[in-house]
Amino acid sequence: MSETAIRTEGLRKVYRTGFLRRAFVGLHGLDLEIPRGEVFGLIGPNGAGKTTTLKLLMGLNSPTSGTAQILGEPIGSMRAMARVGFLPERPYFYDYLTATEFLHFYGQLHGMPRARRIDMIDRLLPLVHMERARDTQLRKFSKGMLQRVGIAQALMNDPELVVLDEPSSGLDPMGRLLIRDIVRDLKTKGTTVLFCSHVLSDVEEVSDRVGILIAGKLQDVGTVDELVGKRETTVEVTLHGLTDDLVAELPLQPHRVSSRGHHIFEAADHSAARALVAAAVERGGELFGYVARRESLEQHFMDEATSVERQDREAGVR
Ligand SMILES: Nc1ncnc2c1ncn2[C@@H]1O[C@H](COP(=O)(O)OP(=O)(O)O)[C@@H](O)[C@H]1O
Ligand SMILES: [Mg+2]
């Protein structure tokens, strides 16, 4: 069995656009190796080439040049796809199917027998907090609900590799935390996860390594600590619906109260933030915002983006 989940060598995609078929480089020769069991977060601004990369790996788009293997098989091969789960950027949902029917449909595509499909659906719907909507038609779902069902779909075949394109998109703060928990659970099981986001805080907490993709080029790869050096992380937690008496019982006191009556806390790290959220929710409070501040990674990222933009402008590439 291959110890490498994903390997790419010089993977490159050139798009031809417009009437004049002008060449546009979506991805410049990507060299990347992701070992099995790793959680890899690909970050980059809109248009960086994240979706292009994931689609190439999923065999949904063919590379202009270069090669790649997933789970030891060439990209696009049926043998590889049977062991992969994928959440596309814009999943297609069959409006008139219920959540359960939709998952059965995907299970059938994977050739899963009925009993196993039922078993997986019973496990996955609670995992994405959708058991109450199991018999509701997808056309009645909000964006966040669809995203949750999309994630359940990506896990339906109990994949060895899970690839998620912007899994937190459209989700509220609770939904974003849920995604991080799901990714963490997958990691505990030894599943490899490759996901991308343009939101740093979605990626940095759960990723073993992070890749920074800007203008189609992988600028940097490493653990968050390697990329920015060991620095303090603080988490800003915004809670709603708490009385002063309840606030007094919390493990942390608010930094300030907003004009709309939200209590804003500055937690020293994620575990302190989680303890605070748990205590507040238990007392009837509502989580309104959860933002990790690693200003240094943010700064690192912005610096890279600015310098790449400048170089490309000077070279007349973009
Ligand atoms: N099918 C396509 N034809 C032409 N250009 C494309 C196509 N798909 C993506 N692009 C361009 O390639 C760049 C990277 O896109 P994408 O991979 O979707 O970025 P990201 O997911 O990081 O936001 C963008 O500038 C986008 O406009
Ligand atoms: Mg994208």
C-alpha cells in the first residue's frame, strides 16, 4: 500500500479563454506530496487556483502537463475514485430528493449494498447535525444545510482520502466549528484530508500542514509554526443572549459588550475558547462569532500575496 496519499509532479493547467483563446495559467507546475493520514489545508485568495488543483486531482479536469497519483493510482482512475470522497465547490443537488434519498443515490453510485447505505446514512446525518431534516427535500434547504449534506455525501463511501473544496463556505460560526470537528475526527481515524479555503482561521487550527497558493503558484508549504514561527494565538468569541448573572458564571469575562448587546471575549487559545462556548451554550447563550487571530500567519499570507502580485505585474503575466 502506498504511504503517499497524493503526489503531484509539475501539475499544470493552462486555460484558453475568450474569442482569441488567450492562455491563462490556472496552475503553474505544482509539486506536492501529501503523506497518508495528513490533514493538508490549501489556502489562497479567490482565483488562486485552489479549485483548479482539486479538480485536476479528482480527474474532473485534465492537466495541460505534469502527472499526479492519488492513493498510488493515476488521477481520474476508477480504482482511486472508489476510495475518495469529494465535496465540490458548487455541488449539484437534486432538488426533489430528500436528504436520505440523496445519500442513497451517492451510495448506489459507489456500489454500496442497501444495508450498508442505511447504516452509513444513520451515522452521517447526525454527524453533520441533519438528522431532523432527513426526510426533507433538498430544495427546502438553506445554503448551510446543503453544505452539510454535501459533506455527508463526501463521507458516504467511508473514503481513505477526503477532498473538500471550501467546506465552510455558507456556514455560520457553529457550522464552521462543526467542520473543524469533522476534520479532526477524520484525522483520528487515519483518513487523509485535503481541503481548501480562503479563510485562514478555517485552515490553521486543524491542518498538519498548510500550503499557500497564490496566482497559481504554491508559494510556501509547512506547518503553521514553520511558516510563521511559534506565536500566540488568540480567539475572539462573540456570544449573544447572556444576562449579566450568566456571564458571571462563565470561565472567562468579556473583553467588551457591543452596542447590540453581544458579549465579546478574547480567549487565550482554542481550548479556552471551546470551554467558554460550551459553558455559554449550556446556559442558553448563542454563539455569534468565532475568529482565531494568528496575525502573524495573516500577515505572512498578505505579504506573499502582495509580493506575487507585484512580480506578476512587473513580468506582465497577469
Ligand atoms: N474553466 C475555466 N476557464 C478559464 N479560466 C478558468 C476556468 N476555471 C478557472 N479559471 C480561472 O483560473 C483561476 C483560478 O481559478 P480557481 O481554481 O477556481 O481559483 P480558486 O478556487 O482558488 O478561487 C481564476 O482566475 C479563474 O478565473
Ligand atoms: Mg475555488
